[in-house]
Amino acid sequence: MADVPSDAPEHCPGTSSVEAGKTSACQGCPNQRICASGAARTPDPAIEEIKQKMASVKHKILVLSGKGGVGKSTFSAQLVYGLASDTSTEVALLDVDICGPSIPKMMGLEGEQVVDYSLCSLFQYVEDNLAVMSIGFLLSSPDDAVIWRGPKKNGMIKQFLRDVDWGELDYLIVDTPPGTSDEHLSVVQYLSGAGVDGAIIITTPQELSLQDVRKEIGFCRKVKLPIIGVVENMSGFVCPKCKNTSQIFPPTTGGAEKMCSDMQLPLLGQVPLDPRIGKSCDEGRSFLSLEAESPAAAAFSSIIQSEFMCNQTVL
Amino acid sequence: SHRNNSSIGNLAQVRHVVLVLSGKGGVGKSTLTTELALALRHAGKKVGILDVDLCGPSIPRMLCVGRQDVHQCDAGWVPVYTDAQKSLALMSIGFLLENPDDAVVWRGPKKTALIGQFVSDVAWGELDFLLVDTPPGTSDEHLAVVENLRKHKVDGAILVTTPQAVSTGDVRREITFCKKTGLRILGIVENMSGFVCPHCSECSNIFSKGGGEELAKLSGSPFLGCIPLDPQLSTSVEEGKDFIQAFPESATFSAISHIAQAVLANIAAA
């Protein structure tokens, strides 16, 4: 049965939800009895189909944060630019932020013509060995909003993973929106057959970020998603004029370093604030290449090299 | 839940309802909601904040109300007050969790149901302003809030962005959401608008420049003002301190006051 059947009411929780058949929206739905009995909640066959499709993808990594605006997409973009700098490495970036898809702009693919609205045209290439997939490519105007409830977002994510020919990939990086909700549950659920190497968690130094990030870590542990490590972004700002460092987002409770120590997680690195990062992202260019000499690029590179490249050079 | 016959029952004595939205995460919605609430309170208004960010509720920490039990009364849930005078009331999922570090891993329908309860079943009493803080996006939470507030007059929404194109790009979609759902846009606030180095006073545009004002022009919405990056503001919200009271001489305070005045003027003009 489809996750949201065509005869379901407006607030259908989805047939594979634990709430299936039990919410107030289910009253009067023709499928209510089946859903409530749990019969509809058999393992989704898509999980096995996705496992088959992903057999040619060597590594799958999620980029997560409980908190918004900490630099998940920025990090994902630099990560794939870095990985793809070795032209023999095949890389793809999947953007599952359905309401706020930033990746097309950051990868210089905004305004790309979508030829035929099929799923294959959602794949856009930055380089021969670097592909990007985002719902952003389906939106014909920058003002178009994707105002979808959970079940519809889940359906899209399932299609992204199952109905696309991923081909031979060394790395599939999945960029996510903030939170611990439909998108995150769906990605983990649909990739449960194929297997995910792990998650990189992004934070800023503030307790306001860390308090949300701890929840994300809790989510990872709950769904048994291995955590590769934590990246602390916006970690200090060096004034270009006087070279003094300011902590614009102060680590009032010890920052990511203390959190990682408390939660026994690797701190992969700390990236400082640099106005050129935002500028590169806005212009859709690789900050890593453009400003290779900068401390922030060095920090990104060091993380990418130590975690992914082992003995290979990134740049 | 104790549902009143009229679903506007608990909002009957709330004079103004303002949503704080952004398509983009991490731009300062919760910070702005908190500072606006504090500014309005300092101006003698009775204010409530409804925090519908279920996955990442920031407001309890920003107002230093931490772990609190939520009590029931005949009309529903009693909001948490930040002070004995009851001038600032708050409802957040943060108060309903056994352990504040517990993740709320809920799919859309469950979030929608709780938000419905938050809108109808909190006994706000008499308020001049109810500010609704939201998570980023245009999804379940936003639809739930708008639909549940249909029977009550909503003055409009404040949209928050940073100057960068990556941010305004998302906020343009939020503007579309407002237009599609009939939400009046009270105006756009540009946050993180430059950083003045405390050592040499050099201004750095860390998150670019000008995007907020451009977005306002593009969409025909009022531009309410800019707030600079300010470590003292960051620290205040981190530690749940009243920034308005602590730093009344700062440029940031000036910016926030100006925005509060603009919001009040827009509401009065409606």
C-alpha cells in the first residue's frame, strides 16, 4: 500500500507510521481497520529495492545537526568539492532539505534547466565526477515554496533513493535539514537495508546549538546510526584588520570540545568564521579551492583529509 | 485536554498574535522573539510566547526558565511565567519533556496534533501580545499553527533573514507561504548584519550585506531593520539574561527597539 493512499484523508499519518489507523484523522478512512491492525506496517519493500540500487555506492554519509544554520550544507558542499578534487573519485550529494534546499545555489547550479521533470533530470553535474540531486532543481522560480506535510516529504525521499540510478559511486553524501523528524527518520529507514557508514554532526560553539545537537546524537544512538564525529563551525572570528580573535558565538558551556569529551565522540575539527565562506556559497563556488590558503579552508581540508582521504591529497 | 466550546476560548483575551518565521534555520528567530518579548514587556505590555519548535525548543533557555512542570487548570495548560508579576508567559515542548536532552523524534502528524493543543489549550488569560516562534521551513508545524489560528485574528508575521543570498533564497519561499496562507507580512528583519570588532571597530560583513533590504524591496514588504552580530547578545540569550536590561546603551539594543517600534506601528496601522 502506498505510504499515503489516494483515498486517505488530509492528515493521514502514513500507513507505515506507528500511528497508522489510530489518529483522529483516521476516523472514517476506508483503510483505518487495516492500518490499525498493523498489517500495513510490513517492512517497506522499498528498503530492499534501495539496498539493490545502492550496491554500487561504496560509502554513504549523512550530515546532520539538531540545530539550524550551523553550516550543514556549507560543510556538505566543501566535503564533496574536496572529495571530488581527485578526479578518480565519484561523488554525489543528495539534498533532502525539501523546504529549504540550499545546495543548488551553493554548488553553482541554481537556475539549471530541468529538462523533463523526471527523476533523472534531478541529477545535475558540477563536474564529471560530482553530481548533485535536490528538489531545488524542480522549482521553476526562486519564490516557489514546497509546502508539504511529513508523509509527502517521506514519499519524495523514498523516490530519491529508490528510483534514481545512482551508478558507481565512491561517496554519497546526504545533506539534511535541522531537526529529528520525518526527513531524518525516512532517510535512516530507507537506507537501513543499504547501510549508512555514519553521520557527521555539525554544531557551533554555543550551548543553544549544543542542546539541540545532543538531541541529534540521542537520535543517532536510538536508530543505531554510527557517529563519525562532530565538527564545530563558526569557531571564532579573526578580524582581518587587527587580527584579534572574537568569539561571536561564545562557547559558554565549553563548546563542542567539552560536549565531545562528555559524550565520548571524536571532535573532527573546528572551523573559524570567515566572510569568504558565505560569499563562496552565495556565488556557488568552492571555498576550498578559492581560498585554499585561508585558516578556514585549512580546517575543512584537514577534516576531509583525516576522515576520508587517508593517504591521498585533497588539493 | 480541556477543550472550550469555542476554539478561540483561550485566545479570547489575546489582543495581538504575531508569528516569527523564516525559511532558513539559525538566522535568529528565537533570539528575535525573545528580545521583542522583552522589549514589549519593558514597554509595559503583557506578553506570551508560544514556542512551536518541537525538535529544537530554544526559548526556555533564552528566558532562563529551564526545567519547569506544566500544570493544568479548568481551561487547559497553565503557561510558565518568567516572573512573579506574570508579565511574560511561555509555553514550549521543553517543559513537557522528562529529560531536556531527550530528542523529540516525531513525524508530522504527531507534531500537528500537539501544536493544535498548544494553540487551543493554553490558558493565556489576558495578553497584549502572543508571539509564536517557529522552526525553519514550510511544513507541518507552520501549517498547523496557521490552520489552528484561523478562527482568531492573526496580525501577521515577521520574517527573519541574514544578509546572505543562501538565507534570503529560503526566506523568499517563506514569503510565498505567507501569501498562500493569507498571512500578512508585518516586515522583514535582517539579523547578523555585520560585526564590529571590539578591538579596532572595523566592521566585517561576515554573512554578507544588504540581502534583507533587497528582499524587502523585491517582495514589497516593509523592512523593519537590521540587528548586528553581537557577542553580548549571544551570551545573554545563552545564559537567559535580559539583554534589554543589561545593555541599553548598545547599538544592538537600539536596533531591537527600532524594530519593536516598527512592528507596533505596523500593527496599529492595520
